[in-house]
Amino acid sequence: MYTNRHMSNEHLHIQTAAQSTASSSARDLREQLKQTQANDTRLRLFLQFGQLLLSQGCQENTALSLLQSLCHLTSAQHALIAVEGMGKLTIYAQMGRTLPVGTRLPMIGVLAQMLKNPVQFELHLNKNTQLWTHGDASQQECLIPLALNRHSKGIIGLSGKELLLGQQETEVLQTVSGLFALAIAQMQGPAPSEVDMSVIESLTPREREIFALLPGGLSNIELGRTLGISPGTAKIHVERILNKLGVKDRTQAAVKAVELGYKASH
């Protein structure tokens, strides 16, 4: 009897171990399948994005297709791409409830912090910034810097109830942000030299705005009217710009602005 009970217990132990092994194998198989599916999703995203960049270049449709893929990847409901230029961010493409395309934003607060050169790749998690129009305080927000050679090119913004931002999603965002920053740089033309970048970086966001307007030949009164500041304040900013650039007058500063790619559009 003892032998039979011992054999029965041993059989039960073997059966339990076998079930545990089978369960473990099933979990491993599910994890492998999940990993394979994730890799396939990333590969399809990269292939589709690469093909669009080759065929269309950095167009709004390309950016919109990228945003749709990133929303699917991270479970975001709202997304945008904003491109830096003339001291501001301009909404380049969007989906969901965000600011409309063409909206210009001052680079202040978290935007100024995350795009300060040299840019560090980091996911910035926030809530209730001025980028979204859904008015839902419970929505999560993720901002991803776009940078080339650690020089700011803009941002990708994602917003949703529960964003998926694990290691795999972060790796995709990092790779995609670099590719799109390169596409933006090609669209904008040759990159400024290191000396030029140091000059631009020495200017405050407001000074960059005024610097970008100088090729248009605007007076202090016109600068003030354009930017919503007094002529006296505009004059002070211009004087500071001249001092930082090491030039004698507004004309020389305007020439420098044109050399750096700013156009006389105002």
C-alpha cells in the first residue's frame, strides 16, 4: 500500500511538472508570437515610411501617413508634427483634435526645454499643453524631439487615454524621429555651419523671431505691430541682436539672416 501511495504521489508530481512545463512552453510561445508580431509591425512601418520618403519626399501626406502609423503603434487618438523655423514651431501635419495645420507656436516652456541644442532624445510626458483642442485633462501626452546632429528640427506630439510607450515603441519613435528630421533638413536646404548655429543659439526665442523678420526691412513700429509688442521693446531687441551678431546695423543683420535661410516674407 505504501509503495502504491508513493508511486501515486510520484505520478502526481510528474503530471504536475509536465503541466507546468506545458504551461511555461505555452507562455513562451505566446511571448515569441507577440515579439514576432511587434517586429513585423515595426518593419512594415519603416518600409512604408521609407517608400513614401523616396517617392514623395517630406510632404504633408508623408507626415500624415507617419502619424497614422504611430497612432496605431502607441494607441494615440491625436497626433501632430510641428517643424521649427524662425524661432517658432509651425504645425505641419495633424490628425485628431489638435491645433490646425499652419498654427505657429512660440518655443517656450517644455518646448524650449526639449529643443534646446544640443537636443537629447527623450520622451517628454506632459498634460494639458497648448497643442491639443480635445479639452480632456485625463489624456496623456508624449512629445518627441526631431533633431539632426542634435540640432532641433521640430517635434512629434501624441495624445491619448492610455499611450503604449514601452521599450519597443520608444525604439521606433527614436528611429522615426531621426528619419523625419533628416527629411526636414533636406526640405529646408543646407544646414547652417557650427559658427552660424552658435549665433542663432545665442538669441532668445523673441530675438529669433525679430531676426527672422529683418530681411523684410520692417521698422520698429512694424515689428512691434507684427509681434504684438511696443516699438521701444522691438528697438531694444534689435540692438541686442546687433550686439550678439557683432554687426553695425540692421542691414548687416538682415544680410546675415538671409545667409542663414530666412526670407523677406514680411
